[in-house]
Amino acid sequence: MSKSLPYSVKDVHYDNAKFRHRSFFKVITQTLFTSDMKRECVSCSTGKFLGLFMIFGLACLMLTHASKTPSVTDGLSKGLGTNEEQKVVTDVGVRFKKLLRRAPRLPPRLSGNEKVSSGIFTGKPNEHDEEKWKARQRNVKEAFTHAWSGYKKFAMGYDELLPLSMQGFDGLGGLGATVVDSLDTAMIMGLEEVVSEAGSWIESNLLERISQKGDVNLFETTIRVLGGLLSAYHLSGGDQDMNLANTGPKPTIYLEIAKKLADRLLSAFTSSPTPIPYSDVLLKNSSAHPSSNLLSSTSEVSTLQLEFNYLSAISGDPKYKTEGMKVFAHFKTLPKVEGLVPIYVSPHSGEFIGQEIRLGSRGDSYYEYLIKVWLQLRSIQDGNFTYLYDMYEEAMRGVRHLLVQKTIPNELVFVGELPGGSKGSFSPKMDHLVCFLPGTLALGATKGITKEKAMKDNLLTIEDFENLKLAEDLAKTCFEMYSVTSTGLAPEIAYFHTKDFYEDGLGGGNQSSEYVNDIIIKFNDRHNLLRPETVESLFVLYRITQDPKYREWGWQIFQSFEKYTKVDSGGYTSLNDVTTLPPPRRDKMETFFLGETLKYLYLLFGDSSVIPLDKFVFNTEAHPFPIKDAIYLEGGNNMMKGTM
Ligand code: DMJ
């Protein structure tokens, strides 16, 4: 694999060391073990070394005899032995810190110029701007209404709408997936009529479907149907013991159906001989079986936990969380390539299978849920879940080291694949699915607060800055995957021109794009399924950096959806080829167009206080669940129906 373009701190132009918050223990260990220090120690004389040793010893003596000071831990500290040892280290640490910090450190302040160069935008949009974005948000709401009206007219109760043939299709097991996936978007948009229609359909039909239907995929059903029910429960006031929705069923109806569904889905875990669940469930008799190749996808088995954890929290029944979290606890023990994992896992042996590594299909949301599940559970202070954060950080280091390269000639940053594991060659190929990563990286860096606030409060480490930089660069590439085509819509997969790879004549068709020679689109990859990942990342990056360019990019993408995918009779359709005009159409409106794509666009153009990212976590299908300390704690509180 070519390592000519490592993506590391060298590429980050922030002087961020001064903003970094490090514990005393980290300061000492990191200093001792940085390679520079090691190199210097090897060459220094014994005299110098003894001198240093004596100074250090004296400092320790002074500190251990100073007065007592309460210790502070940051919830992420780890690797210490007994409580006693930890106490000693933290006490000494606090004293040492006090000594070092006798002169108070001023909070970092950025000059106007620095704010611009660091990508921080603090200026309030003017009134005209506000009106412009409100109008654009109304356009998205109208698009949702148009999509729903097509579905309602031709496909109500089916999983998906085929908008060109004007009929319904059950591609997801027949649970009316579009109804459930759309419901919380309608709630967020305040579309009461849709909430009433979708809510009533769910109340009258879904339980019966669950008890009668056949094969469903565990992952798809969890993220779309279970996830949709759970966020509808929350948004309609369920875990505040209130009914906030003016229309539709009571919140407890959503919860009751969610429990019945999850009880059957649990069979995928309980029938498997390992902690890795089978991929498919036969709902009608609560049995489960593996897929035809006997394998489960890594991303599928690790993208159930946000939903199962939240269900345990609101139902008071710990069984969902217990089963789901066994997957991560098991993954923790398996060998990895710099934190990266193969895309298949066997439910029979519990081992990863094959060597293919990618952040696209079958790999993607493993990485997304590592950080999101940690964010969901981190308020549980016993440190049990810190390993998720560590696995995430290690994996992102692996991404930056092994998978990130830049294109020729314009240096677009992309995340490629390792088709043969760490020993195989590098493939300069990126699924559109990988475009979830900028949003996840930004979220992982600031934990959902703005970059400005995170910097003011000294919360960002060097790795956080590296991840944020990668997030912004990668979001740009994802956007250019749209603007390089004739339709302004991205292909399903893009290849990138590098020193080892180029194919002529396979541009996106937009000759005025600066990147027409950087991005290569093969014939079989030219379709667009109305996917959300890029607008999802634009939404998260806008919330975190406040940079208006993300809104403008989102608006351009939305206009292209309007222009080329809208079907007059109702609904929107996938395309077969985004590089030709007019684009050949495919006849399918995926449920995630209503559940995710339009929801993220609506939130991107709206007020940032709606569903704030430090108080909610979106599941991989864009269904928001609240992060409330109390609800995930053992024992819960009065709001809880029981314990987890
Ligand atoms: C959605 O179902 C989810 O976002 C999933 O994580 C990936 N695939 C689709 C959208 O592209």
C-alpha cells in the first residue's frame, strides 16, 4: 500500500497544543514516551540524566508533603491500578498542576483572523439570511409533503413507493417501513396531518404485521422500524410521561409496539452460539437464521445498540441492552488492524472473516456506533464503556494512517479501502456511504458542542483537531462528488485519481468542475439512491463549525434532487445514471429519503437549537434519541419505568 501521503498532525495547521487539556498523569507519561524525548535520552550524558532525576525527586517530595487537595478525574482517565494508587496519583497530580499553574492560564482567545482561518464562524446571520434559510427550509418541508403524498396515494402500508409505476413494494419484509421511517420527520417538521396518518396506520396495523410477517433483516428492521418507533415515542412526549403530539396515538402505543418487535428481534441474539447475532429473523415465529453465506456484516451487528439501549432505558427491561452490548464487548477482544476491522464476522465462531476493510458498505456504521454509543452511555461514570471511546480513537488513527490519501491534481482528501487487509493493495475507491464519516468525526471531536465552545473550554486534543480537519476535508470531497456530475448528484461509488491509479474518460460530466480529473466514476457505479450521508455530514458540520458554506452546499444538493428526482405524480425516484442528461430513472423511493435525507436538510436550514447534538444522538437512520444522564443510569429515576 502506498504510504506516500500520510494524513496526520503534519497536515493540521492549528497551533493546538496550547488548547489541549491533559491530566497530570498524561503529561508525565506522554512526555516520557514521546519519540523525541526517547531520542534525546539515548544521547544525553549520565550526569545530565542524574541531575534531572534529582530535580524530579525533589519536586515529588515537596508535593507529597503539601496540604490535601480534592482530586478531580475527567471520566476518561484509565489504566490506573487500585483506588489507592489512583488517589495518590491524582492527589500528586493536582498538586503538581497547582504548582505549574501558579500563573493563571488565560482561556484561549482567537483574533478575528484566526477565527476565519480556524473555520470558526461567530457572526450572527443577518435578517435577510435568516429569512432566506427559513424559506429554504419551507422548500424542504414541501418536498417531504410531496414525497409522502406519492407514497400515501400509491403505496400506503407497503415498505416503499415505486413512484414511476405508481405502486407499492415490500422490499424490507412488509412492515410498512416508509410509514415508520417518516413519522419523526413529520413530527419535527410539524406536519400534523402526516403524523396523524402515519400514527394511525401504525396503531391499527403494525402489531398484526409483526406477528404475521416472515423474514426481515435484523439491522434494517432495527434502524428503520424500531428506531422510528422509539424516536416517535420520545418526540411525542413519552419519556416525560406526557402526550406532546396534538395528533396520532399516545406515546405508549409506540413503546408497546417497539417492545413487541424487539422481543422477536432478540431471537437473532439468543439463537446464535456466540455474542454475534444472526442476520435474519422470521418474525412470525420468533426464530432467527444466518444469511446464505452464513456470515453477518460487521456494521450490521454493531448498529443495533443505540436502539436497544434506549429501549431498555424507557421500558425498564435490561435484556435488550444486555444482548446488544455483548457484541461490542466481544469485538473489544478481537484482533484488529490499527483499530480497523474486516467487514464480515461469523456468528458461529465469533471471529472476523476475510481481510476486506472499508468504511463503506458492511463496515460503515461500526465506527459510527462506537462513538455514538459511548456518547449515549458516557454519563454512567463507572467507566465500563470507556473502551468504546478507545476503540473509536484507535480506529480513527488507523483511518488517518492507512486509508486516507489525496487526489491528483487537486488534492481532494478521500478514504480508500484495503481489499486484502493491511497486506493487500490500497484501493482508491469510496462508497457514497463513507460520507457519513465527516459528521461522525466532527461529533466525536467536540462531543456535539460547537467548535468555538470546545476551544474556549480547552476541550480539544490534538487528535480531535486532526479528526475535525479530516472531517472538513472529507466533507468537501463528498460535496465535490455531487458537483462533478452533470446532474449535481453523487454516484453510488467514486474512484480517485492517484499516482497509482487513473482511468481516462470517466468523469462525472460537469466540465466546469475543477475536479473533473480527480474523480472517476465507473459505469456500474453511476446510480443515485437518494442517500443521506453527505447532507447528514453537512448538517453536523454546520452545527459544529457554524460555517455557512455547509448550508450552501446542502442547498445546491437539494436543488438537484428537486430538479432530477421529483416525480410529478408524487414521490421522488432513484436514478440510474447521474452523469447523463436527462438522467435515466430507476423507479424506487427509498424509505431513508423521508427518514434521513429530507430530515437532515430541514435541520441544516433551520434553527440550531432544534435537537441539539449534545443532548441527542441520531441513530444511523436519523432517528434522534435523547441523551439524558438519568435515563441510562442503573436504577433510573421516576421518569423511568424500571432499571436497565
Ligand atoms: C440507511 O439505511 C442508513 O443510513 C445506513 O446506515 C446506511 N444506508 C442507508 C442510507 O444510505
